[in-house]
Amino acid sequence: MDNNVDKNQDSSTHNNPHDNPHNNPHRLVIVVGSVREGRFGPVVASWVAEQARLHGGFDVEVVDLAGFEIPLSLPAASPKYAGDDYPRPAGMRPLTAALESADAFVVVTPEYNHSYPASLKAAVDWHFTQWTAKPVAFVSYGGAAGGRHAVLHLENVLTELHAVTIRDGLAFPNYFTAWQDGRPVDPETPRYAKTLLEQLAWWAGALRTARAATPYPA
């Protein structure tokens, strides 16, 4: 499986108060959090990537965790203090590079037993500075709750890593009936996605400017 299942640069125009994305778009990494057999995540991520390209303010890369070596066992030292010297497996280096280069993230996650997948937790825990002072939005799917419990847990975890979580997300309850032919059935969903992306672009611009001006005191 390819590490990056979908990568594209978009040159359409879009205004925001911090950058002109036409000349200097935000780099958006969309993370497919589930590696489970038969997962629906890549379908959701592909549609979110399409919406992000239509938005016009992002360079978009979809990163599928199933394409990387992500051990559950961790070194004794924390990545918070080791920085670039953290001993990550060779198979994880492309993932680390993608996270490092991102200005913003969208995490696509299902809900397993009222929380998010172990694969996603491992990917988060192997990194620290890659998340710091960057905005993260969430798109979840599941049964009746639509993955909302998973998102609540992720918000706590990523806040601990000094990421900025975006208020407006997307949740798809009973996704098996809410999607058809790779697209959400509800015609209002693209409008909700636009709100998510507008907030994400605003924070991406604000935080990129701030990181360039002053190192974040993590």
C-alpha cells in the first residue's frame, strides 16, 4: 500500500486574513486513522480531500496509517525532549516528515469501543513537536454516535500536545446508510465541510505566522 494515497496541489484562489493561499497555501495533511480490515476511512478521507481542494486554500496530502510501520512499543525517552533525534523506525520516517511539514491536520477516525483506534494513538504518541501549535480538525464516522466519543478523546490528547483543536467538525452517524457512491447522502454536508475548512484555514494562517515569528514555548 502506498504511504500517501492521495496528494495534490491546488492553485485556485481563496482569501484569508493571514496568507494568500493562491501564492502560499497551507499544507493540509488528512490522516486516515484506522488500519482495520474493511475500514471505511479511505472513502471519507478522499471526499474530505476533494472538499479541501475545492476550498482552494490548501495543498492537500492524504496520509494512510496503514502504509507505515507504527510499533505499539515506545522508547524510554519521550519525543517531547528528544526532538529530531528520537529513534523512530525507518518505516515511520515518511509519516514523520509528512506531519512535520503540515500547517494543519484533518483526522479521520471511526469509533471503537467509545474511543479511537490504537493505530491512531500510536501515531500520535511517536511524535510531539509535529503537532505543536498547529490546528487539528476532526471527521468521524460510526454507529449511532457518529464517532463523537472518539473525537472527544482525541481533543484531550492533542490539546496535551499543544495542538489547537477546531470547534466545528463532521460526524457521520450510521455511516453505512449516510453515504452512497463515495459521497455523503445529505446535500448540506459540503456546507458543513466548508465551515470546518474555513476555521482550519484561519487557524493555519494565524499559527504559521506565530510560529515563524516566535518559537512556541512548549
